[in-house]
Amino acid sequence: MEKIVSNKNNLQVIHEDNHLIVINKRVGDIVQGDKTGDKPLSEIVKEYIKDKYNKPGEVFLGVVHRLDRPTSGIVVFARTSKALSRMNELFSNRETQKTYWAVVKNKPEKSKDKLVHYLKRNEKNNTSKAHIHEVPDSKLASLEYQIIKELTNYTALEIQLHTGRHHQIRAQLAAIGSPIKGDLKYGFDRSNPDGGIHLHARQLSFTHPVSKEALTIIAPTPDDVIWKAV
């Protein structure tokens, strides 16, 4: 079920407990500080915790994983070092189930399929290219997609991610001729007004690192006409 715990200071909290805090990231937010110098989500979340719980001194917050700046959806942060180390293990051992939604142009030939490519990263222009066969310095990338809705000009896909490579969904969908709406880097013809792309980290399932409870977290989609149609 979609739920929002808090929606304060443009920060949409969708799960919060003593060990974890999960945010529904907006398009354009950066998860961690980078060379742009823009204020990262991690700092905004620290301020939220400090303010809400009246915490003195430095607030501990661990970044468990990242989400591309133009992408929206689920980002998990750890509030304790124990949770951080255990969540890092869950992600590195692929003991999490990640579901994304994407809106693409050019409906894929198959209504559902498994895509396997070898991705090679280009550091200069910050992209990844999907190859059918292994090439030097490439990494295996695998996902499954299915069509969930056909819109007038676009197609909405649900994607199960098996590996977590750089720009994986963006590169793999572009490789089958279905670039994500707004994604200029991967072949879409025009940008979205907000500079983002129609890729949303929709659902994450995992075992809580401390309580061992099975958790499934769902992030509401951004408030725009296309997502509403999906």
C-alpha cells in the first residue's frame, strides 16, 4: 500500500523506524554530495531527523544506495551503523527485490521479456552502452520487463532489476529501441519540463536488518499527467 509518513519541507518520508528512513526522492534531488555542490538529500534527511527528534550534535545517517538525479522514487538511508552494514550486505548480496516503472516511446516488440546485456561505462560523458556480447571492461546486466499500460504516445513498463549497474535500465531499454521519456542521454528526442526522466523506483522488498520483519515499501509516483495516466 502507498503511504506517506511525513511530507515536510519537500521531503516525502514513506517509512521510518529507529534504524531506517525511506524517502520518495523527487526528480532533480541528488542522494549524496557531488561536484555540483548542490545540497544532497542525505543532508536534508539529517536536518529532518535532528529537528523531529531534537537531537544534539551530529546526526548519523548512512547512504545505503543511490538513485540517478533525474529519477524519482525509493531511497533508503540507515539511521544506525548496525542497520547500514546489514543493509549494505542485503544490497550487495542481491537480497532485495527492486521494481521500477518506466514510461517509454516505441512500444517494445514483446509484451514481456528478459533483457541481458554487457554494459560498458563511459566516464567522460557519464553514460553506459549496452552490448549483446561481452566487451573489455563490461559488466553483465539483467532485468525483466512487462508492459503494464499502453498510453496514446507512450508505453508504461514494470521492471524487475536483477543487477544494479550504472544507468542499467536507461541503457538496456534504449538498446531495444525504447528510450525512457525525457532521457536525452539515451536517445529520447526532447527533455521533460522538470529536467527529469520518467523512471520511478516504485517498490522495494527486503528483510528489515534488525527486526527481521519482511518489508515491502511502495513509493507514490510524481504528480504529473503522464504518471497519473499510468
